Amino acid sequence: MWMLFIGDLRRRWVEYAFGALAVALVVSALVTQRAVSASAEESVHDLAHRLGRNMLVVPAATDLAAFYDQRYGPEALPDTLPGIIRSSHVAQHVRSIEARLYGNVRAGSEDGGVVIVGQDLAWPALGDVTPAVLGTQAARALGVGPGGTFRLAGEAVSVLQVAEAPPDGLDTAVFMPLSAAQRVLRRPGELSVLRLGGCWCRIDVATLAGEVEKLVPGARAVTVAGMLKAQKGSVETMQRYSGILQLTGGVVIALVIGALAASQARRRMRELGLLVAVGARPGALAALFTAQAAAWGAIGGAAGWLAAMPLTKHLAASLLGAPLAPSPGLLVPAVGLAALVSAVAAFIPAARATALDPTVVLRES
Amino acid sequence: MIRVENLTKTFAAPGGGEVQALAGITLRIDRGEFVAVVGPSGSGKSTLLFAMGGLATPTSGQVFLGETRVYDLEREARAALRRTEVGFVFQTFNLVPYLTCLENVALPPLLAGRARADAMAAAEAVLERLGMTARRHHRPAQLSVGERQRVGIGRALVNAPRVLLADEPTGNLDPATADQVLDVLRDLNRGGQTIVMVTHDLRLAEQAGRIVRLRSGALDLAVPSRVTA
């Protein structure tokens, strides 16, 4: 039987190649969509992990996507805000308030510059020199190490530590006292965010966020729970459409392979009639047709997975701004499902072809 | 060897109604016979041949191959019977175009589950017997029509069937090539091979051991059915 399979493959390789190409196109689209969707899901989990259960209070005009991409705008809150909150009725629910000012500055050799993060924490006093903690990339860009000093916008800065794991993973950041950051960034009296921490077990977080917003006009309280809800909603929508997309892809594969199998069955009718006449079992012939289609599908599935690599890379770079590749774990499902769908699609024309009366077929020939 | 008892076969006519292809045929063919089945077009010759080979299920009646009631067998068992007990030769050869002569001839033993080397050796032996060894690696399109029919006969013979059923084996051949093919069949018959050949060519039929005439699906008994071989 394999002799027939190989012989037919060699004779009609263009047709086989077309079938495999059609499957490959569909599979590459599905694998790319799955990789991007999985990456979006992972990024939500990653964000949740980084932010914990804090509440973020930002100026209402803040572009959060740019904010999380470390691109900070001029939007500001007054630095009197922590005091306002501490003296208000919401203070009973708030355990900690951390005010921060963020800003991008071009400094050192790093193309994108460094990020200044001003924090109102208990920094050590070093006289006229500003203490700072640097992320490793920031240290490299500024060409300094622990104990080293450098100048930033006229400010003398001393490096207390180069942190391998800086807060929030901000590797390009120079963490310094809030007042120093306001001087360096020339934004006196301004804040970018307030990070509120607390036990919100006995109060609805969304209600608390509403109270904070009422207290500070022009501010927006962003809760992790709310962000997660919105992003999970987006991911769920993407996954729902991904199900429809996968189903559509499966139907397309089935139609292409089914049509090719039916066309082959029609053209090979005489051959099939002959094989039945010389004693081939119709079931074995149908299995041969089905196996041929499954081979189409499997080859197309593997090619599709390979084609998805550059496609995913390109799409991820343009949509997510991050390097991404399809998981190797998708190879087996891609090949297996493409082969299965192709086999199922070919089975009906194969079974019909081999069930024909060979005497009619042989006479017509 | 082959017994056909009261065989009828009815087809549904395209415009409605029925066409009776075989109308109660009873026939016996002994081991080693060479029988030619003749008759006008539509007389049921090929239907009878296919029914004898287990390919066309009759409407009623029985076909015995040896002691086996062919149509009492399940579909799979009938396929097995065709693989080993029956060899078909067709007017249009019906060779698989993308296989070589050797591979075409090796198909039946491969389908019967024999090892590839064994099947190829059997095919080589048959092609040698038919004088086709030099052409064994050629594809059908590279052969003359007479050579193609020799390959077709080789494929029918390779599993050493009890009976060779030939449907107009010379129908596509010129007279000289037809004679050559008939010589092959006569040689096989002289070697003990039972052959049933459908033909519309009385000149060729007369070279068989017995002639069976069909008219409108029934045996035509108005003329003598045996001639000198």
C-alpha cells in the first residue's frame, strides 16, 4: 500500500504541496494568534504579581499603557496629597502611602536614558550630596558603581547601592529622595503617583477608590483588582474569538483537504476499482486515502508552526513591543490537530470512493 | 471448478424500471478449460464474468468456486478470494500509471500480505515467463499496448489463481498483437490454467476450448457450444 502512497505522492507532488501549503497558512495564523494571546494572558499575571494589592492614584490624564512602558508624561498631582489623605476619613483603611515622581532623562550612554524615581522614604542624609540606588542598567549607562558619584542636572549624586533586583523591576531607574527628584526633573511640588497599601478585606476596593477620587479632584484611583478585571476581560474576549478563529481554521483545513481528497478520489476511480478487483480491501483503501490526507495535514501543520515563528516575532514586535516566539509545546498540537482534521475531512470522500461498484468503474474506463 | 446456478442480475435503469443483465444462467466450467463467452453488446458477457469473479453480487442464484459459495462470503472474505483464487484481465489493461511493470505485477501479492521481496520475486518470475523481463522497470506509458496487456496478464497470474477471467483482453489490440496475446493465453491453458475469456471476436473465440453464447442475458443454446481447440 505504501508503494501506491509514495508513487502517487511523487506523481502529484504539486497537489500535495498545495494542500500542505493551505494547511500551513491556516496553522501559522492559529499558532501566532495563540502565542500572542498566551503572551497577553501572561503579561496580566505578571502585572498582577508586580503590583500586588496596592492602589495606584494617578493624574486622570495619565496614559497607563505608556506609564507601564516607562514613558512618563508631564501630568502631575500636588505633593500635598499624602497629607490630605492621611487627614481624611479614608485613612482608617490605608496602611501606607508612598508618593513617587517619575521622569525620563537622557543621561549617560544608554539610548533611552534613565528613569528618575523620586520616593518619599527615609533616605540617609549625605549633606549636599543626594543618595541614590541604581538599577544595573542605569549604573552601566552612567558608568558608576556602588560608592561612586556622578552629577545629574547639576545635582551631585552618590550611589549607595546598585540593585540587582530593583523595586518594580525598574532596571534603568535612579531611585532618589522625592525632593531631589523634583529638583532634577524641575517639577517642584509635583507627584506622578501615590501608592496606597492596606488591608481592604472589610471594604469594597472599588468603593474606596471612588472615595479617594472624590477626595482628590483630577486624580484617578486605579486598583489592581479593577485592572485585572478589565485585562482579564480583554484576554477572555480574545480567547473567545480565538475559539471561533480556531474553529474557522479547522473548517478551512477540512474544506481544502476534503475538496482535494474528493477530487483525487474522482480522478483515481479507475485505479480504486482495479485495486478492489484484484483484492484490495475497501477499508484498507479508505485508510490509505485517509492516511495520505493526514500526512498532508501533518506536514502542513509542521510547516505552519515553523512559519509562525517569524510571523509571531514580527507581530509581537509591532503590537506588544516585546520579543515573542510560539511555544515549542504548540508543535505537537498543531501537527496532531491538522493531521486529525485532514484525516476526518478525507474520510468521507475516501469511504464513498471505495464503496463504488468496481464493475461500473472498470466498465466506464 | 466454477459452477453458476440459475444466476440473475438486475440493474436499475437510469430512466426508471429495471434492466435484466443475466436471466437465470446455469453453467459449469471444469478445471483446465479455456472457455470463450461470446455474444452481442449488452448480452451480459462482462456481467457474467464479474459475477464469476466475485465482483458483481447477483440478484439471485449462486456462484461456486470449487466448493465455496462465493456470495455467501462476507465482503472482506470475497476480497481475499479475489486476491488468491481469481485473476482478472481487462480490455483497457487498468495498470496503475505511476508504478513500474514490476510493481504493477507485484500488487496482488503485496495486497495478499506477502513480504515485498517475496512479492517482487514472484512478479519477476511471471514477467520472465511472459517475456517482459527487459521491460520490468518501465512504466505503462512507455510500453506498447500488447506489452501492457502482457503486464495485465502477469498481474492476473502472479498469485497463481485457480481461474483467469479475461474481459475482452484483445479488444484494444490490432489483429497481430491480439493473436500474440491469445497465444499467451493458450500457452497458459496448455499449462493447466483455467481461463474464461469474454470476447466479441468469433475468430479468437474459436481458438478457445469451448464457446458459450449469450443473448439477452441468457445462454443461447441454438448453436453448438463446443468447438475443437
